[in-house]
Amino acid sequence: MMTPIPLSDARDLPLHKRPITLLFLMAIAMPLSFATWSALLNNFVIEVAQFDGSDIGWLHSVREIPGFLAIGVILVIMVMREQVLALVSLALLGVATAVTAWFPTMGGLLMVTLFSSIGFHYYETVNQSLQLQWLPKDRAPQVLGWLIAAGSAATLVAYGIIVMTWETLDLSYDTVFMVSGGLTLVIVAYCAVMFPQFDSPNPQKKTFVLRRRYWLYYALQFMAGARRQIFVVFAGFMMVERFGFDVHEVTGLYLINLVANMLIGPVFGKAVFRFGERNTLVFEYTGLAIVFALYGGIYWFGWGVVLAAVLYVVDHLFFAMALALKTYFQKIADPGDIAPTAAVAFTINHIAAVFLPAALGYLWLVAPGAVFGMATCFALVSLGLALMIPRHPEPGNETRFARFVPAPAE
């Protein structure tokens, strides 16, 4: 087995073997499967599996179970390096995406979605940990913005092909799922063969870490998970169920989102660096509250498809600003806490995600506007929490109250 290379020595490697290049390739590989799956899912489950709002709610509740159990990453990294786990998780995501169309029943989709979700959530947990360990604090916001742009650029090509060829070539769901999952597997194979193992300068604790002084970060993660689920589950479903969007039309919205993220992702990174995490998150949550309130207006007042499509794009852009939450934690965390806390945070992020989609699926059947009204409330709670972030967060200054009440050591 190749001897791991200290991160401090990685700068001497050729560019195509450096840690930052690996981060960019993984950022490209993940959305090729996950974003394509997301773009096709609502049409697939309505047209092929005959889902209603309750069914899609249950599917997403099952999808979020691995996110709730992301704390299990702590156990896995006891026997497997984080870098290896990231690639194994990406491979599982790619395989599950590739075979999705083979299981067009409720039971089959629940099963394949569960496996896909294990790959996605374990990858995201470990990837966040690697990003915060491998990127210096003064460059992290900008690089995270570029990583968002890289993933968007890669997926742009795939979505462009879907939009242009879905009707003209009469593509099947099976073909698109197979190609997108297969491309992820190709990139994973390249990364496994071409990159050495990297040793981070700060060994990560391989035990459960839950510190009182991180309470604000945990609270923001919880609210982010609850708020995100409503958008992920019901915003796209609304476009298909209420406005009759076809696959190439839904994918067209994703295409617009990708172009916007390519252009604005790096700008968001610079904004976090210039204005700080608090101001960036306050702007994000204020915008999301407005967007969700307008979503509710589509049902309450009968506003049209153009507004719904615009809100769908704007919603995606605001969510891209969540990189500020990562850099906030990077600034307040002990270096050895990053990996275990990333796992704990993912679990906290998914507490609401396990039950909320299924519960709101039933509410959707009788009052869809109320679902988005609840999301507006969640965004406003997040706004209140974001206002507690200090202008210059660091250990011992995790919240704006730290100057009056000393932060606990644990």
C-alpha cells in the first residue's frame, strides 16, 4: 500500500495529484449522479410509478434515514481512511443511480433510494470534513465557491444534453440514469488510481463529539435540514403536479440553476470572505423567507407558472450561500473535531428530515400552501439564529453572547 503523504508535502506534487484537484473531481462526480437523479425523479415517480404527494413524502423520508445515521461515519473511519470512504460512498451513489429505473415500484424505489442515500450522505459528511481539513481558513470561502461552480459546470453538460435530446432522441429514464451513474463511477476509478493518500496535519478524533460551545452551529444545522427538505421534496414536485412540467422542462430549470451557480458560486465565496458569515447567512435566510412566502402565494392566490419557475431558480441560488455555515464552523472548531463534528452535524441536520417529508406529504394533499408557509417560519427562525453569529467567530467567541457569558470549554 502506498505510504500516505503529509498534507504539507502535497504542494510539491504535480497539480493533477494535489488534494485540491481531488476535491474538484469529487465535486464534479457527485452531482453527475445526484443532480440527474433529482431532475428526473419527480417525472419518473409520477409517470412510471404513479406516486401522489404522500408517496413522494415517504420516499424522501426513507432517503433521509442515512443522513440521520451519518454519525455512523465515526465508526467507519476507525477502520477506513476518510479519503477512501469518500470514494467508496461516491461509487455506491453511482451504482444506485444507474439502476434506479430498474425498480419502478414503491418498494423497489424505496430500496434503491436507500442505497443511493447512504452513498450520498456518507460522501457529503466525509467531503465536508476533508474540505475543512485541507483548505486553509483564509482561502476556504473562495475555494468552496469555486467547488460549487465546478460541480455546476460538470452537471451543466449533462443537463444540456438531456434538454436537447430527451424528446428528439426519445431517451428513456433507464438510459439517462445509467449514463449519469456510470460517469460518476469512471471519475471515482480515476481518483482511486491516480491520487495518493493524504495525511491531514491534525489527527481527527474517532469518538463521538458533542460540545456545548458549538450549540449555535448545531441549531443552524437543524433548521437548515428542516427548511431544505420542504424545498427538495415539494418545490420540484409542484412544478410537475400543478403545472405539468415535462422532463426536459424540469431539467431546463436545473440548467438555469447550474449556469447561475457557475457564475455566482465564486461570488458567494468572495462575499463570505468580505462580509463575514453572519451577514451572508442573514441575507440568505431573509431571501429564503420571502421566496417561501411567495411559493405559498402560488397556491393561496393562484399566481402563475412564470413566478414559480423564477422562485425555483432564486431558491437554488440562496441555498448555495450555505457555504458560510461551513466556514463559520471551521473558524470556531478545534482542528481535531472537524471529522466527528461533521458526522454529528449531518445527523442533526437530518433529524427533521426523517419525519418531516412524510408528515408534510399528508398536509400537501389538503393544503399545499400551508407547507410553504411552514417553510417561511423555518427560514425566519434561521434568521434569528444567524443574528447570533459574531462578526469574527473563533474558539471562545462562537456567539455574540460570548463577550458577556464565557463559552463553555466543552
